[in-house]
Amino acid sequence: MSCTLFPIEAQNIALNKDKFNILFIAIDDLKPILGCYGDSLIKTPNIDKLAQMGIVFKNTYCQQAISGATRASLLTGLRPDHTRVYDLTTKIREINPDIITLPEHFKNAGYITCGVGKIFHPDNVIKEDEEKSWSIPYLTINDCYDKEYGTPVGKGYQDPETKRLYKKYQQEAIKLGLSKKKGNTYVKTRIMPSTECLDIPDNAYQDGAITIKAQQQLTRLASANKPFFMAVGYIKPHLPFTAPKKYWDLYQRNQIPIAEFQENAKNSNPISYHTSGELRQYTDIPQWCSFTDIKTGIDLNIEKQRELIHGYYACISYIDTQIGILMDTLEKLNLMNNTIIILWGDHGWHLGDHGLWNKHSNFEQATKVPLIIYTPNFKPGNVTSLAEFVDIYPTLCDLTGINIPQWIDGISLKPAMKNKNKQLHTYVVSQYPRELSKEEM
């Protein structure tokens, strides 16, 4: 069904190099456990440096705590009930053929737009999205992996034994005559560990390779005669928790805190919870856990809980190093004084609280997100005003002098960036679709 909410508003304005560039950094599954948000255990010196230079929004919420829906919302400035994207499979542009995405709007305004890594969820976009959103074909990273280790297998594994088994099960699937989709399922149900800790270079994994590609592209963009919108989407700390050993070594596992309260809240509705299905997919989880009688929550062995949280922290520190490399690159290219940097995590993440892991809920652990914006001509500081992801589209337009489309659901955060005490929202909205089973009704 066609949607008429999105009139074409192409501007085709000739812009000069004095216009602010945008470095748009997305981090998958990152909750606000950063030094700049008050976490004393996490090691995030580079993100904290960015926060000291920029503006930290202390109370930001995603529209829906699942990658596909939240990214579709942020990148269109529209709530899920307008995009009608609530999952990881609905195609944004098939439902909304006239939609204008955030990078597309900047492209129409004369910006060079390009991206690498995970910006849109790949299963929610079609070829037309790439053509409309990006003026440069979407960047790939295969040539940026460490040559000794080559391309990771599956969800990003480099462990030799995991790679051996992965290829073994792939061959079995082929011999069984399984389709590609069924073959992938065959492999993943046999070998998909939740963590990996190896003493390997950063670019043996995806995010290190993404950084190298982003560096190369920023260098090219620095000499262009137009401003750019460069999107860099990092994969970690999404499961599996695979990060080079040096980042695991930043933490002592026996000092890793586990959730204090791991039960359902008293008299709460079961519809508020879920079964941590994303984590259960990993092949090393069943041996460590038992499941609750009401089919919500998951009881993990304390040792495994600490390992998972350790891995989550290690992955955040791994990404923090990548952020530092990007900032150093901007400095070397003399771009810091004319580039807006925006960093956000697409939703929060449960780490055992209420017996929950992953996202997929309306609890604050899943809906509250980090948001940091560095703009060269704004004083740094903290903003306490409520903010939400639909505000990012109009904010970037406002900061760069591009018109804000009338159909946007959000508002510009620029007034609160100028006056840190200004309150912009009396409430913000997160939502999550859920149906109770007959047993739970």
C-alpha cells in the first residue's frame, strides 16, 4: 500500500566547502554505559573525549528496541506507526515508496553521501534505498581485513576451530541439498558461540576493517569540493561478543557486576517480558541455563553471566578505539573545525536484569540510548531534556541550515544545545509490539 506522507523535496542546492560536514556514527546494541554517562568500570577514553568536546544528551530514548524498526525510525524521522516497520524484515521503501531518508535528504541538498558498515538494517532495505540514499555506492570492507586471518565466518568468527567446524557444516548442508537459507540455519544451529577472545589485530574483525575503509573514504572526501555526509555503522557490541584479546584484558572478570535483580517485578504483566530468544540461538548457551516456568526470562549460570557481560564491555572498548581512530583521522585531515560528529547507539541492552538479555522490551534498559553531538560552534555540556530518535533528522537539518521536512515527527534539539537547561519534551515515546500466548492470557 502506498503512503502519501512523504512529498519529494529535492533542493539540488550548490554548496561550498564552508558548509558543515557530518560524520554520522551508529553503534549497534550500545546502551549508555560509558564514562561520560557515569559508568566507572567501562574503559571508553575516546568516546569520553568526544563527549567533553560535544554535547551529551542524558535522557534519550529509541522509538523501538530492535535494530530494524529503530533505525528505520531514526533515518526517516518518523515513528514506527508511520513507517510501519516493526521488525527486521519489512522493507521500508516497499511500504513507503516516496519516503525521503536522512542521507537522501542531504544528498538532495547537495551533499556527498556515503556509508560503510551497519546504518540501515540490511534486511529492511532494497536496492532502491542504496540508489536514493547514497551518492557513492555503499562501501564494502573485504579488502580491509587483516591478510593473515582473512574474512571471518558466520557472525564474525576467527577462531581456527570455529572456522573449521563452520566450513565442515557448510559442506554437510550442501551434500544434503539444502537451500542457502536452510543451509545457513543448519550451520548456525551447530556452531555459533556467544563469545570469542583471540590475540588478533583489530581489522581481523569487521569493525576494525570498517574503520580502515572509513579512513580511506574520509581522506578522499577531504579533497572534494562539496560537504559530505559520511555514515559509519559499527557492529559491536552486538552478539556474538568477539573482540581482540587486548580489550578483554582491560577488565577483571571477577570484578564484573551482574544484575542485582533477576526476577520478574512483583505483580507485573508477563507481556512486559520476553524469552531472550536472540541469546538462546547461540550454541553454547543451553548448557549454561535453565528457563523459567512462565516462559519469560532465562536463568544463566553466574559464570556465564560474567563472561557475557565481560564480552559486552570488551566490545565497547574495542569500538571506543575505532572512534578514536576516526577522530584522529579528522584531525589529520583538518576537518574537525567544519565537521559535525553525531554518535548514537540504536537501542539499549539487557544484561540479566529481570532475567532478560538482549533488547526487545519497553524497559529502560532496552529503550534508553547514548546520544552525543559535537558541533564546532557550540559550547560543550550536558543536556537533561528528554530526546528521542525522531529528533535526530530535524536536528541535523537545523544545524546545517537545510530545510526540515514538514512531515517529520520529531523536533530539532538545537535549542537545548544552545541552552543546556532548556526542556524540549514533556514526554517521549517508545513502543514494542507483543502478543500474549494463550497460556499467558
